[in-house]
Amino acid sequence: MNRYLPELFTLPFIIGTVYFLILVITRFVRWFLGLSKIDKIRVWKGLRTRKTWQSVKDSVREGLLHRSIFKVNPRLGYMHMSLAFGWFLLIVIGHIETMWVEGSVHFPIYNSIFHRYFYTEHPSSFTGQFFATLMDFILLFVLSGVFLAFLKRFSSSVFGMQRSTKLKSGDRIALISLWFIFPLRFLAESITAGYYHNGGVVSQSVGKLLASGFDLEKFIYPSWTAYSLAIGFFLIALPNSRYMHIPAEIFYIFLRNYGVKLKRRINSYTNVQVFSCSRCGICLDACQMNVAGIRTQSVYMLKNIRNHNLTDDVLFNCLLCGRCQQTCPVGIELNDLRITQRIESTRQYNSSYDYLREGKIEKSKVIYFAGCMTHLTPGIKESMKKIFHVAGIQYWFMDEEKAPCCGRPLMQAGQFDAAEKLIHNNRQKILGSGADTLVVSCPICYKVFYEDYALPNIKVVHHSEFILDLIEKGKIEAANENKRMIYHDPCELGRGSNIYDQPREVLRRYGRLVPIAEEKENSLCCGGSLSNINIPMEKRDVIMNYALDSYKEYDPDMLVTSCPLCKKTFARGNKLEVKDIAEVVAENLSDVSRHNDKKSVHSSKAQLV
Amino acid sequence: MIDFGYKIAETRTIDYEQFDGRLLEFVLENERSFVKCLSCGGCTATCSAGNLIDFNIRKINLFLRRGSLEELSKEIDKCMLCGKCVLVCPRDINIRNVVMLIKKGIVKFNNEQISS
Amino acid sequence: MKKTILTVGGGLAGIEASKTLADMGYSVSIIEKENDLGGKVNQWHQLFPDFRESSDVQDYIKQSTGSKDIMVFPGTEIASIEKKDNGFYVKSNKAVAFDIDAILLATGFEIFAAERKEEFGYGIYDNVITSVDLEQKFRKGGQFYNAGGKVPKRIAFIHCVGSRDAKTGNHYCSKVCCITGIKQAIELAKLIPGVEIFCFYMDLRMYGLEYEELYKTAQEKYGIQFIRGRLSEASENIDNSILIKCEDTLSGRPLKMNVDLVVLLVGMEAGEGTQNAGTICNVEFGSQRFISCRDAHLRRNLTTRDGIFTAGTCTGPMSIPETLENARSAALEIHKYLSEK
């Protein structure tokens, strides 16, 4: 037979490959065309730079080796890696083997995919046997991954994970055909090796076993056909299934390295990220809403976006705490994606803030903005006032009486245009006061003042940073009571703004910080988040108690946080004494106050539970 | 007939028979905790917007209950979604979600009216 | 041989029940965790609704404990309990242990810690005090000053502090705080002629006889004003006076007011003593952490365990006359139980 004419059985593979390539490439082109103008320019410019090489390296590291998954969950990482990298090796090394056997590079690609069918001579040289056995072992490597994937579908606890993601029908076809590909290949190669003796050590042995029971010759062609069909089905199903993540992730890596940015309006970069989700399930484990029985995690949101059935119930039921984004091995910007969807969902909502007035503006170098929540935790407010007084800082308490909200809660709910009006009103006041420092007590406000307000020449600081500065400049003195404290990183200050060390630096001077397992980037969420619009209060309590109970295990003297919302949420649990960092500092200041001594004694008695 | 400009004076009586319950039903389907409201006024007292303008979240909840939709749509736009009301409510009502649902319901019913 | 009973708690209920039982011929031991008997009654000045001196009740208590059939163990708490034959063997935290036929839990209530409602500023602002603090000031007597040494011109009472509040976990109404507030408002009006007093309420629970009349008297005779609106936040002015923000729901507008003193009407909670004793005795608690009555209508003094009874506020908020009646009823239930054994 003429080896260069495609045998009929290779047709499924050929059709599948062609279909796959056409669909994926057109999808890539469409995505690229859907980028904003400036992003397209970034890509063009980036193509000829080192960023391209970096992207290739990243693709190997993440798309094939799945380093990020390994870091979080080694077993899961091995499973993904054995499938991805293993298959990659099969293709590449298989191709090299065929090149070696042919003695040239000119042969159709299906020759190497179905190598053992087309090249039936027993490998006599050492190199030939080496290749054959190597291919066998790579196939075993992949099969181990297939076995693990099969296991995970039925029992995710084997991987130390709580749950697995649910499947749609397109996904099912792809999944089942994927599971069949490698066992079928193994079967086909073993049958062929049993008849022609052209396999490696493993396929040869299995082949011999099979030959003893069956007349192998008539099974050869069907088994290779089955293998080809499996590949064909998989490749045709892939662009319509979750496995689109394989090419999408690589495309995403390139775009991200070129500097493409997520926009507020949904554009194709949003879709690139949505399709890059490998459904690994790591975000399910990271999400604290698991303990409250809520199933609206990122992976489900992304699935719903792909299937165009995202409901408000899922979309708005997320704390936006960032734990999923933190652990996502693909690096999808989950929080921003969710907010983009919220913008889309609330596009027609009306707001009108014409009632906002200019208000009085005080000239001052330092402005203090307490934030809405801080008014409900006056301990923080009064502590800051005391600290300012003792340090001799003249300041304007901007929202003491009447000030609109900073605008961030509106943004978290997707209403950016409405938030603009509040931002504008506050901005006028801040700029008008001639200040060079803006001290903020609430991390939610801090993030929007720092990132969105655009306040030139004004340093925006959270009060923990400001206090550290005061201590370092000697304007206030610390006093160490040696109490055991746990510091709770607020989501908005920690993961949201990368401020982990300054509060700890302050607290070290006032007590003993107890190191805990889930801190800094891995810190727990208190559950009070404003970003979750529709969670019932009882479920918030479950999340809050989960965090409190885990802190209680360390038996601290008190829990210290730097967010009024966290403080109020934890105080509701009534299990540990909760204080804000400003209160810890203010209680240990030297006895200078604007009232007489009775007041400072009274304040130090304050046992804020 | 000469038009003297007189109109029949309208009383402010709430005629419960004219009750339009669509928005209330829509809100209750998605935020059941709303039924527990006892109109204590804690929410209005702490409201950021209520501090700046005549915006009364307790009254809005009441309008919703009585089906007074026109007053509702004008007033609801003023909420800044800051969340202080939720933090003080003694009945643990998720008032912020009620506001979002009212906004969503207004859009929904307006669209229905336009398309019908 | 006389049957014996252990009363856990030497407050009003515990003492009244023990005295009644002693009069019936039983031998009673009272263990009380404080060093003094009498419980919370010792802290009150005048009682609602008729301004009776609380010393009358305190004297009544002192007389009751004189009997030779009542043994009192101050500074003693229950530590463990075992069922023994037909009764119980109870060990305490001191060297003494008890072999008794029945146990009466009369562990009383605790006062809600107002610091937990941080937005009201208790413990942060000097001029925010609780109704309990106010009773203490009344007992001290003399000219009435606020924390700044000033005679208050305007005083605010805040109702439902810690009660009827999902945020504190106490969903129930503490019953007696409304009438306490009105009583104290009248006392202040008597002490400080010309003072303006405002009561900020969600509802006014004037459930007892003479209570509604007292409310009317407060308005008519003492000019006390009532504003329906829940306090949301309090803040402090430069001169130490307190700025309160609430909504005047009846006129439908937010209201703010400067006052010289804020009195928080704090509710009753099931305290640590009740939690400890009840857990050790393995009785069932209700959702609000008070001890459950086996039959809420017909047998209020029975717990879910045979031989263990309750008297007084460990099962829920009660006024003084109600506590006394409940305690006597407990004695009768114990008598019934012990007679049938």
C-alpha cells in the first residue's frame, strides 16, 4: 500500500484536526479584532520584543507543566501535567521517532500520530528500541493522569478537594473521548506490537499477552480506527467545550504579557479570560462561602458567562474577597471579571445625585476621611482623633458631619457612572483644601481614593500606614503591653491593596503578634463584605464564625484588625475581643489628652467586645 | 362650558383596592427578609444620603409595601448603596438588596410596559 | 428525715423559694457565687411602678434568710453533679459538697454589656450611661451631675438596647426596660426641675397594671416627651455633650439633637452563671440562651430534667413581683415532686 495516501481510518483524525485548527484560529483572530485599539497596538508592538519569548516560556510552565496548580495542590498538578505535558511529549517525541525512522522530515503528520500502524518493522537498533520504549513510558505517564482524572470525577476528596465542577453535555462528549484516547492508543499499539513485534517493552509484553488469547490481525485496523475516532471526537468537541481552555490559556498568556488590560465594558479580552478557565476547581476550595453552602464561585460564574445564563443570584452573591483570584493557577482576573459583569447587569439602573452640594471646605495639610462604616464604630474615630491630637497634627475631619460616601460600594455593585458623581463631589473638596496627605480609616475607601480618585500630589494613606509613619518620626511613642494579638488582614487592605507589613510593624511595638496559618495573601474574609449584595445575614454569620473559630484556636488575648467593617462583623460573633489598630495605639499613648485625666482612665477601661 | 379651573380634590387616603403589588412581589421573591420590617427608623437615621437630602429609606420600604410606585421610582435613585442601614437593622433585613431589587424591578416593569 | 434541696443562686428568686420551702418543712442550702446575697435587687433605688424603695425588698430578703433551716454558702458555685439514688450529689468549687433530693436553679440574669452596641458610644463617651449606672447615681443621692460635672438640661433615654436586636443575638423583648425607663425619667424630672427628657423608642411595652398610667403621668405631670425612632449613632461634641441621630418616624424625618446625658435602657440576658449551672446540670436551653421550661404554659418551673427546677429570671426576663410569684410556685412544684417520691 502507498504509505502516503491517507488510509480511511485516519479521516476522523484529519477532519478533527482541520476543524479544530480552523475554529481555534478563527476564534483567536476574532478575539484579537475585538480588542480595543490601544490593546491591539500593545500586541503589535510586543510581538517583536522579549515578551514573546517570555510568553513561550510561560506557556510551557503553565500550560504544560502547570506549575501554579502544583504549588497549591500537588496531586491535582500532577494530573493536569501528566495529561498536558505527557500528550505534548507523545506528539513531539513521536514526531522525532518518525523522522528518525523515515530518515527525512517529509511525511504526513498522521504518520507519526499512528506510527506503530504505519511502521510495522521490528526496531532492531538500540535507538529504535529506545524510542519505542520511551514512547511506551510516556504513554503510561499519560495513562496515570487519565486514571487520576477518572478518579477525581467520582471522588474529589482523593485530591484533598471538597468538590468537583459540574459538566455540560458538550463537556461530557469531550471528556469521555479524552478519557478514551490514551487507553485506545495503548490498546492499538499493544495489539499491533503483539502481531508485528514493533513496540517498546511495555506494548510488546501486553501484546504478547493479548496474542495468546486472540487472533490479533483482524483487530489491528478496528483498534486504530477507534483511536482515530476518539481523537476526532475530542478535537471536534474541544472548541465547544471547557477544553477550549487549552488554546485559550496560551493565547491569554501572550496577551497578558503584552500588557492588554481588562476594560469596564465587556470586550474580547473578557472572553479570552473566561475561556481560559481550566475548571481545575481550586477556586472552589479557596472560597469561604463553601462553609455556608453557597455555590456561586468563580468557576460557576465563568461557566454561566460561557453559556449565557448568568443570573443575578450568582453574579451578586460573591464577597469579592479575592481568595479565588489569589489561587487561580491561570491567573484569571476573577474579581474584575465579576465587576465587569455587574456593570453589564445594572446598566439600566438609575441613580441621581444632583442633590450633592459643594459643602464647606477647610484648608488643611492633612485630611482625615473616616468613612461611612467608621461612624458606626466610634472607637476607631475617637482613637484617631486622640492620635492626631497627641502627635500634634492639625487636620480637617472631612466627613465628620456631612459627606457623601466614597463611591466604592456603588462601584462594587457595578454602578460606575453613578460612583463618578460621588467621586467628583469628594474630589472637589479634597483638592480645594490644599492638602498633601489624605488619611483614611476604611480600607474600602482607601482603595478607591488610591486607585480611582486621581489626586495629584496628595499621598493617600491608610491610618495604619500613617501611624507607622508617626511612630518612626517619633511623634508618638509606643508602649508594649505584651498581649498576644492576632492581626486579621482585611480583604480590601491586604489582597486588595497589598498592605500587609505596615500594620504588623505597628502592632509589634504594642504586643506580641501570633503567627497564624492563614495570613497575608491567604487571610480569611470576615464575611461582612459590601460586595456581596444578596447573601442572607445567617450565611454571613457562618462565614464569620468560621474565621473567628479558627482564630480562637490560637487562644489570643485579642483580635486586631484595621477595617471598621471587619471589626463590626467580628464583634457580632462575641467570641473574642476585637480592636482596631488605631484603638490599640490610642490606648497606649502617653497621658496627654484634651480632656482631664478622668477621660483617659475611662477610655482605657473600655472593653470593646 | 367654561373651565373654572376647579378639580376634584384628591385625598391622600391610600386606597388599598388600587394596590399594585408587582414590585413588592418581585422584591419579596428575591429578598424574603424584607417582610420583617417594623419601621423602627434606624436605617433612615444612619443613612448617608438621608444626611444630605430628603431621602428616607424607611419610607421607601413603606411605599413598596403600599404599592406607591411613582413615589418610589423618584426617591430610590438617591441611595448611595453605602450599606450602613444593613449594619444597624435590628431585624437583619438586607436593605441594600431591597434597593437593588427595586431598581431592577423598575427597569423590568418599564421594559415590559414599553414592549406591551 | 427532712428532705433537702440545693438552691443555686442567692438572689431574690432563690431566697424566696428557699424560704417558702423551709416554711414547708424542708432543709435548704443556698449557694451564691457573690459574697453578698440579694442579687441585682441590691443595685436598685426605687421600683416601678410606684417608686417603692428597693430597701423594702432588700429588708424582706434579709429577714427570709434568718431561718435555721436555710444554710447559706456565699462565694460558692456549682462545679459538678451526679445522680445518686433518688437524688443528686453536687460538688462545688469550695470544699463543701451536697447530697440533696432536688435542685433549684435560680441563677438569675446578667445585664447586657452596652459596649457591644459600639455605635451608641458606651465606654467611649463619658456622658453615655446605662440604666444600671443611673440607679447607682440615684442611690448615691445628692445633686445630680453628668460626667462633666454639669447639671443636665436635656436627657435622652434610648429604649431596646441589646434587646429585640438581631445584631446582638437577643431577639426577645426584655419586658421591663420600657417601664424602667419611664420610672427613671420621672425620677430625673423630680431631681432636676426644668430638665427636658426625651425617650427614643421603637414600641412602648407598658404591659403591667399601672404601667400605662405611669406613661400617661410621665407625659402629663412631668412633660416627658416620646419620640418614635431608633437611635442609630451617637457622637460627642467638643463640650462633651452627645449628638444623637435618629429618625422621627412619626413625622417621617431624620432628627438630631444635642443632649447632656444619654441613658441606655439595657436588657436582661441569660448570664454566665445560668449558662454554667445549666450546662453542668444538663438541662435544655432555649434559643435565646435562657433555660427552657418543660411546659411553657402549665409547668413553668420544671426543666427538661426530673428533680431540677427553676425560679426567677434564669428562664426569661421578669419583674420583681413576677419573680417572687415564680419562686413561690417553684417551691410548690418541688414540694409536689418530693411528696410523690
